[in-house]
Amino acid sequence: MKSVTAVINLSALVGNINQIKSWVPQSKIVAVVKANAYGHGLITVAKALDPHVDAFAVARLPEAMELRAAGIDKQVVLLEGFLNDEDVAVISEQGFITAIHDMEQIDAIERSNISKPINGWLKIDIGMHRLGASRDEVAAMKARLEASTKVVQPIGLISHLSVADTPNMEDYNQEQIAYFNEIAQGFSGEKCLANSAGIYSWPQSHTHYVRPGIIMYGISPYDDKTGPDLGLKPVMTLKSSIIALRKLKKGDRVGYGATWTAPRDTILGIVAAGYGDGYPRTMPNGSPVLINNRLVPTAGRVCMDMLFVDLGPDSTDKIGDEAILWGDGLPVERIASLCGTIPYELVCRIMPRVNTEVLN
Ligand SMILES: *Cc1c(COP(=O)(O)O)cnc(C)c1O
């Protein structure tokens, strides 16, 4: 019997990439594999994607180094740029592409004594106000980068949409795309704008490169749709087993704080999965778990290592039966909305002790 296991379906991953390519036939794919490939396993995912994508993107330098150490020699984009002067030499040696989002980074590049110029994509802020050159900084940063002998010419341009997944913010989204395209006129290098929601909903945001993250993993970026609604297949299925069964009498109280009381005689299943694995403690009573092809409700508080399900008085479920927490047959989008978060957070939060099983 297995405790919590994240089953990673690589043929679903490749199927999703092919689906994405059919949506962006003119663009190259930068596969976003930051945060351990959204909890799916950085190296497993990157190796499976390697033959199908043009480049990878991560947030930070150590993630890019992990890819190199595993033998991935494709282009890797550093979405957050770099944090320290020493990083410039590493980026130069490894040939990474770094986002350059403020003047201080240009100073650091100029101070360095690299002999091999670095690949830089100027990051501009088009409305998120997180990273990137503001409207009045773009020209000066561009001019400095274009004059630099330490940066590969022509430089690239990158930005990020803040409301591409928010249907009632259409105007603000269009404004951001239009501004990016206006600035892009002055750049002959590579351009990269669309995230998953840009790819799916906004063809005007498809530049040379697109950056799919969540949709590669078969998950929807929209609140009101699931991956399968978009023609995608979930890559991760998180499952565990029933490790104990108990007969409850009507009125018996369950779990820490006794927050659930049996409304009738019933059979309670104890599933080996809890918040110590990444199943949120904030899941309310009655959240669905898929057991023997039916959805059964959770009962009582989620513990660190276990949770309870009300299997019903007629249950014939056995110890060792599989319990699917999300994935195939139970969209993680639904689980996320029940606990007030987004699926991105749930898959990222898988804890290190969770087993991995890779399906080819
Ligand atoms: C995480 C991230 C992405 C991918 O976003 P998805 O919504 O998962 O497609 C793209 N670009 C940047 C800058 C990011 O930080």
C-alpha cells in the first residue's frame, strides 16, 4: 500500500505541449519550469519537454544551474534577472538569457570583467508594476544596453501581462498588449510576452516566444474553467490510500477540535495524506475525495499526515483502496477554489516527502 504519491503523467505533458503549439503556430516555446516545475519535478519535466520546446524559463539562477547539472543545454531564461554581481560571470559562462529589469543590473554588467557577452532581454513594466523599466526609463536602459560590448546584440524584450486571465479587465489587458507592441517596434531582437492566459485568449500577445506555465501542466489559468475544458490533460494526480476504517455511531465526533459530527451511523475512512504533504488544512468539511470512482466528502479537520472521509453506511471500501486527492477525475482547480486559493499554489506546495511515480 502506498502513502501519498504524485503521479506525473509525461504523455499528458507532451500532449499539452502539442496542443499549445497548435494555438501558437508562429511562436517558439519557452517552457516555464520554475518552482520545481510547478511542483511536478524540475528535471523529470525538463527532460520530457526538452525535445519539444525551444527554451526553458526559471525564476532564479540556482534553478537554471540545476538544469545544466542535469545535462539540459537549451537556452534558459532567468525571469527575475540576477541578484548579485558574481552572477554575471555565471550567466556569461552558461549562456543563460537574463531579464534585465533595472539600471543597477546594467551597472553590474558593465562592472564585470566578462569576456563573453551575456544574453539580455530588457524587461519592461506594462502594467503589473512588479519588475521592469517604467515608461520613462525604457529609452535610457535600451540605449545603454545597445551601446554595451558586454551584452549580445541585438537585445531582446520581455514583459508580463497582469490581467490576461481576468475577463472583466479586457480593456486594461489590451492596453498592456498595445503598449508592449508599441515599444517592441524599436527592437530588432527577440520578443517574449504571453503567459498561459495570453496564449489561450490573446493572439495579439503572441510574439516570437511565448511562455506557457500552468497550461503545460494541464491546469487552467481561469477561475471558471478546468484544464480539460481547454482540451488539456492534468499531468499531476495526487493520490494516497485508505489506511484504516472505523464504524461510527450517529453523533460520534471526528478529529482535532471535533468539528464534524456523524449525522448517521457511517463508516469513516482514514486516508494517509495531510497538510504535511501539501493537502491544505483549510479544506472545508465536505471537500471531495475520489475513492472507487465516487466522490466522498472529507469530515473534520485535515491533520498533518492524515485526513478523514465519510464513506457512508453502505461502504464496501477496503483498507489499501486508492484515494485521489486531485488530478485525473478530480480537477485541482475545484480543490483550489474550495480552499480559497489557485491551483498554481496547490501544485507548487507538494512537500518533499511525497513519493513520485512517473508514467511515460
Ligand atoms: C510564472 C511566469 C510565467 C508563467 O505563467 P503561467 O500563468 O503559469 O503561464 C510567465 N512569465 C513570467 C514572468 C512568470 O513569472
